Amino acid sequence: MKKMCLVLAALLLGACAHAPAQKAGEAAPNSERNFSPAYVNEVIVKGKTTREEILGRIGTPNSIQRRSVGLATGPAQVWNYWTAPPLQAVAKGGQQPVTTLTVSFDDSGVVQEYEAADTSVVIQ
């Protein structure tokens, strides 16, 4: 029982640890990523840009969708990025800006299609 408590305590303390500082050349943390339409159009070239280049310039996506097993057509992966209004703006309500990016990759990890947009949401 004591060992179980020690393991549980170690896991809880480990969960409280901070992430290491960002090193030069690493992708920006999620809160500092730039995937505005203007930047994305400079960075992404259909048929040329790879997943690794996207990770290096934009960072880790908010979600990844993979092609279902057994399907041979369609994108192999679709990466989705989005911003969310800060909590202060959510508390205020009203119309808030949101930026989205969707990137589709083929089987070799090269961009097939992408779409970036600056939009807004109404928070009531």
C-alpha cells in the first residue's frame, strides 16, 4: 500500500512539472503561433511543403485527422489549427476574432491543399 501511495504521489508531482524552455530553432508554443492567411500563403506551397516544414514554422496542430483504414483515396492526414479568444474577451462577450488553418497532406507527407481564414465568433 505504501508503494502504491509513493507511485501515485510521484505521478501527481510529475504532472505539475513545467515544460522545458523553448530552444532556438524549435516551433513556437501554441499561444505564439502565427497561421494568419498572409503568413500561411508565404510559408506553404501546394505540392512542395512537407509536414516537417509545417511543424517547424507553424507548430503542432490542435487536431489531426487520419484517413480511415481501408480507404485509398482522400488526404492521408488533415491538420487543423485555430485560435480561441482570451478569457477576458470571452467574459466580455460580443464578436471576437478567430483564425483557422486546415492543411491536407498526401501519403508522402506533402501538402495537397490548405485553407487559412480570419473570421469571428459571437459570444453571448
